[in-house]
Amino acid sequence: MADREQLHELRQRAHNAGIEGNSKMTEEQLRQALRQVGKGVEPQMAKRQAKS
């Protein structure tokens, strides 16, 4: 159950960071996209980079 809560938290953080449509992203993809946004990358660009 803790993994599910952690994933939910990551999805919420991604949503708050402007990464829309993140429901099919893996935990690692979410973490990578959030790191990119933290470095100043546009949210949707970070999403595309994380998914590729």
C-alpha cells in the first residue's frame, strides 16, 4: 500500500508542477520529469523526454 501512496504523491507533485496527463507514466518517468522541471525545463517537454 505504501508504494501506491508514494506513486499517488508523485502524480500529484507532477500535476502541481504542470505535467498534465501523467497517469500512464511510471514512477521513474515521473521522478525524471520532476527533476527536469526543477532544472527549468518546460513541463510538457520534461514529460516527453522522460517517456522517450
